[in-house]
Amino acid sequence: MTTRAPLLSARGLKKSYGGVQALRGMDIDLAEGEIHGLCGENGAGKSTLVKILGGFVTPDDGELGIAGQIVPLGRPVDPALLSIVHQELSIIPHLSVIDNVMMGARDVRALYRRGPFRAHVRQTLDAVGLQHVPLDLLAEKLTLAERQLVEIARGIARGARVLLLDEPTATLSDGEIEKVFAVLRRLKSENATTIVIISHRLNEIFALTDRVTVLRSGRHILTADTADLTSDALVRAMIGHEVKTGEIAPSHARVGVAPRLALKDWSLPGRFAAPDLSVQPGEIVALVGQLGSGADMLLESLAGLKPGTRGTLSLDGTEATPRSIPEAYAAGIAYVSEDRAARGVFLDAPIGTNLVSQVLGRVSRAGRVLPSAVTALATELAQSFAIDPARLPHEVSTLSGGNQQKVSLGKAVALGPRLLLLNEPTRGVDIGARSEIYARLRALAERDAMTLLFYSTDLEEVLEASDRVITFYRGAMVRDAARAEVDADSILHDILHGPDEVAA
Amino acid sequence: MSTQSRSAPLPGPLSGLFAPARVQATVIQIATVAMFLLACLTVDNYATASNIASILYAASTVGIAAVGLASVTISGNLFALSLGSTAAFASIIYIQLSGLGVIGALLGSLALGVVFGLIQGIVVGLLRCNAIITTIAASSLIAGLATAFSGGRTVLATGGPSWLGNGAILPGIPWQAVIFLVVVVVAELLLQRSRTGWELRLRGTNPAAAELAGLRTRRVVVLSYVLAGAGAAMAGALIAAQSGTGNMRVGADLDFSAIAAMLVGGVAISGGRGRIIDVAAGTLFLAVLTNILLVNNFAYEVQLMIKGLAVLVAVTAGALLSRKKR
């Protein structure tokens, strides 16, 4: 398979966003009729690579050839050559299935008539296992898996020779995943379609792919036949070192004192119902669950971000239920957003301004901001997060992802919170900066007895950073256990299947 | 170059002036001075007290409105399109109240602008309605109220012109220019040095992040519309004081002139970026340019075209600079 001339060949792709290098010279070859897995941690550059191949992002450098033609980069690629099934479904719920399939098709003239395409679309839908779906059904009536299959049908209807799927299974159940995989295998064998699939689930990679390419920190690490790889070797390539097992950092939870955080009847109808929960000062707790498990919403609700949340929240024995973000901050609860660029930091403002932005009252007197107080506080925060104080006047956008995240953390820590809530604490952060951040978080728990709660979809992070792990499945808590009592397998089982009695 | 960047040494004394974020403002400041000096040397009778005063009269009214508008733009709400009608109503009020003396009439006009600004600020900031639609609707409402109030007639001042209308502190420097200077200095300090100003600028940089950071975003949005209303009303009052008349034609061009002055000066439409001194520089640039066209007998339509072209160049430069930054 690897000896034939490749159908798609990319060389030296480079891309940086602001100060963040997403790809640093990536080569990839795809053979005709293979299923190729793309693996890598969050922020390794997988999505950027897919977007460049699809022509949605212009790389800073590199070239791309498909089926022997040089393809201009940064312009949408002919859908007959290559189609992308995006991570976020691009199905429009208020349109019919046929309209969703035909959306953006080239053979549609200025006047859109469905008639000539009905037979072809029907055939395509049958091919992806949607025999039971009428063409004129509104897409909103479809299940998530069916919508995913409609997206795949869209790519096939355009005759795509290369189909790129960006995490097609993230929101699907196991049965649905198997259905999608069966369709992909058939496309490979019957149409010789080349399929690229991004997935975080290693068992899917081994079950489906012929070859695997691993990216790490924007670099190509390896490409190998899947059959020649072990799960351990793949993980090692992805994270760059052996998985640490059994190395559990000591907990700094203070015992024998009143709980820092206590929840009573805390629930958001339709989203989550958390049983009464109590967390000690200095404890670091991970909330883990898939999208829709309610774990992330529970975290947001603790910061007053989820109107409609019921129940009472006590801090150090005093009731302090926050109804809004300012109330949470006033009560001593700080929150760090998962969406750093959109909500976490002010990218276009200086680092120093960012660091003091949540405590402007503290650096002002009589409504006037005191430059000396700003400098003093910003320098102190920068030093404690290992950010070069000389860079304080520069905009946050000039920093790498890891340093941007440190700014995001620093401005929350500036509040001096008793309870620090972190949503995806190191998303898109490289490994080096990750360990710095974990060390800093541990120091906050140890020295300041700060209580930390974080939500993460990254199991390695959960295992490395937490003292205690709470898993969620469909809005309910599955297990609340000390870090030493869980491992990756048990957490995965909890969040994918829920408690055993629910497992089908 | 902003307050916060003074907190650490810059790499070189001039590098801040030509950083991507500041280069447009710097270029306009240099161009304004260069253009003025060139005109002084090449145009006969250019550097006379009366010509300089006419430049400053034009710049003061537009500039004060533009400074108020800039607080809306910098806070992240694009434009307010109710400046012209607010200025017109204020001109009528100023003449009607002229019996109270200059200060009384000025305060009455300002109160009108503050009230209308407050209403728009509440609709945009608290009820979260679309900023542009709100101010267009407000513009129609204010124009209707002003017409009903004045019966559609031009109101005329009784008695001679006041010190505010044509008085000068020095030959060539009218009192109106002094007021403009004071407005610029106060607004510049408010935005760059006060906690409220920091919150306003951060809100413009990223509204979602400002909200999540717990900044008082509603308050600064309301404040920005109050400032815009007050600035427009002050401009209307100054025009009324100059001409001795108040009517609906006052401030006819004011919305676009203020937007032009602000954008040419280097305030970013997207919010968060730009300073009040940039607005002043943009205002002076356009006033000097228009004046040169005027003394060279170019027709009004040419002036309009040049002003339009200047704004297009400014927004193009802004777009190119922000792309370069990405």
C-alpha cells in the first residue's frame, strides 16, 4: 500500500496563529483506498492540518498535491477531490435531507431544482446506510449519528476521492459509531475512497485504520501501518514520553476543618443533578464526563454562569450561592474559561492589563488607576506564573498558547479566590507549559489552601493533576473517588457507560 | 504608548509610535502638521488669525461630537447615528434658553443630550438591543420631537453674539477651541487613567471576556452613550452660539463628519483600540484638509468626495494593519 504513488501528498506545511505555532513543517502522504488515522493530543495540530488540506486555512508555507495536480493552498479544494466532515456538524436542521446533501454542490445551477438529483442522492443515502430516511424529511428529525451519515453522504455525492473526518464519533454512542464505521469500511472497499479520520479514541484507531500518522506539537512524529503498532507505542508517540503510572502527587487537602465547598440539592433541571458534595480546603478535584454529561455545566453553575440552577452552595460553612459572575467573584469563587481566545483573555490588550483586569479596584484609588500599583501587581503575578515581566507591555496575542493560558490563570488567581474553577485548564497547551501549570496549581492548593475544581476531557490531565476524581454520565454522578482508586480504564468506563446497572 | 505600557521600558524611544497599533495615529498627526505648514508657505494669506480661527471653529464642533462618539466606538458598539438630530435639538434648546445666559443655555442643551444618551445607553447596555438600530431609531425620534418642539421653524437668538459665539481668548484662538481642548484632555484622562476608562476599553477589546472578568460592562456602555449624547448636544449648542440660530439643519453632516474624524485619527471600528488624542488629530486633519480645499475654491462636492475618500483610506489601512498582525 505504501509503495504506490500517493493520492494526496503534502510537504512542509507550516502555520502559526499569533505566537502559537500550530504546524511546524508537516509532511503527509495518503494512498488511494486507505483509512488513515490522525492521532495527537489536543493542540497537536490535527485540526489545523485538516483545515489546510480543505483549503479553509492558508498555511504560512508548504505545498499540496492531489491526484497528481498541484492544489493552490488557502482556497477551497474541489469537492470532487476532497471533502471534509467537520467536527461541528454543518447540518442545517430546518432544511430537508436532500437539501443538506446538495448544499454547496457544484452541479446546482442558479435555479435550484431538486428533481434531477433525487435518484443520485437516494443512491448515496442508501450507500451510507440511510435507506430508511426519506429525502424530504427535515434534518432536525434525524439522530446525531444519522446527521453524521448525511454529512458523509454529502462528501460522497460530490464524488470525493478523499474524505476527511474530524472526530466523527465524539458525540455518538457505541452502536451508532459501529454503524458509521461499517459505512466507512464499505466506502473504502467499494469506491476506493481514501478516508482520513481524527479520533481521540485509540480503540477506534485500531479497529478502523490501515495506517496511522501521529502529530505532536505541530510536528510529524511517525507514520506506520496500524498492524505494526501497539497501543503503548502509539500513546508514547502522542505524548512524547512513557505514561506515568502509579506516580500520584500527595494531596494537600486540609482535614479536620469545615469543608471549603458544600453543595446541597444542587441541580439544573434537564442538565445535571449533583448529589450533595463537599470539598476540603487545599483539595484538587477533577470533574470528568463527555459532552452532555453535565460535568462542565456543574462547574459553570458554581461560578453563577447557569441561571436556573437550584440548591445552595456554602463556602467555609457560610451560604454564598452565586447568581452571577460578579457575585461569584465577590464570594471568593474564581472561574477560568475553556475558551481562552474568546472569553478567557483580552488577546489585543497588554499582558499586564490582562493580569490586573479582574482586580482593577485594587490598583485604583478614587477611581484613578495607579500605574505603579498595576506594575507591582502584574509583575508579582507574572513572576509567580513564570511569565517574563519584561513582556508585560506586549499584547497577549504575541504569546504562545501555554503562556496565554498562564495569563488566563493569573488574572483569575489575582482575585485571591478560596475556590478556583478551571474549565479545561490546559487545552491547546504544549507539554512543557502543562507541567509548569500543574505545578503552579499544586502550589496554590498546598501553600494557600486554595480549593480547585476542574473539568477536563483530557484523561492524562485528570490523572496527573487531581487528588480526587468525580465522574458523570448523562447528568448524574457515577463515582466520587480518591485519585489512587481510579485509573484511565475505570474513568473511561464510567463516562462512556455510566454506572454498571445502566450499562446495556 | 498607552498608560499601561509605560509601566515597563519600551525597546526604543520611537518604536511605540510606529507599532502596528499606533502607526496610523502617528502618520495622521505628522500629516496634519506637514499639511498645515505646507499650506502656510504656499497659500497666500493662509496663516492669518481669521483663517486659523475658521479652521478651529469647524474642528471644535465636529471634534467634540467625535470625542463623545469615540467612547461608544472604543467600548465596542460601532457607531451612534443619532448625533446629528441630537445636535439639532440642542441648537434649538440653546437659542430658546439664551435668556438664561451662555452658561445656562449650554447646561440646558447638555442636559438634553445626557437624557437622550442615557435612554439609548439603557436600551443598548441593559436591554441589549442592537446598537446601530437603536441609535437610528433614536435619531428619528429625536428629530421628530425637535421638529414638534420648534414647530419646524428656525429659532433666532435675540441680542448680539455672545463670547461663546465669536469670542477669542487670543487672536485666532476662539473660546470654542479652548472648550474643545478641555473636552479632549478630560476625555483622554478619563479613558486612559480612570478605572472606568480601563473597563470601557477592555469591554471594547472583547465584550465576552469583559463580562466574564466581572467588569462593570453595562455601566460603561450606558456611560459611553451619555458621553456621545452630551458631545453631540455640546456641538449643537456651539453651532447655535456661532450662528445665532437653531434649527433642524444644524448638525446635518455631523454623524458622518464625527465618524470620519474618529476613523481617520486611527480609532478601530471594532473597538478597544484608539485614543481620544487620535480623535483630536483626525478632526484637525480633516478640518485643515477641508480648509485648504475651501481657500483654493474647490466646490462643496469635491470636499465631500475628499472626506469620503479619506475615510475609505483610513478603514482600508486599518483592515490591512489588523491583517498583518494576525
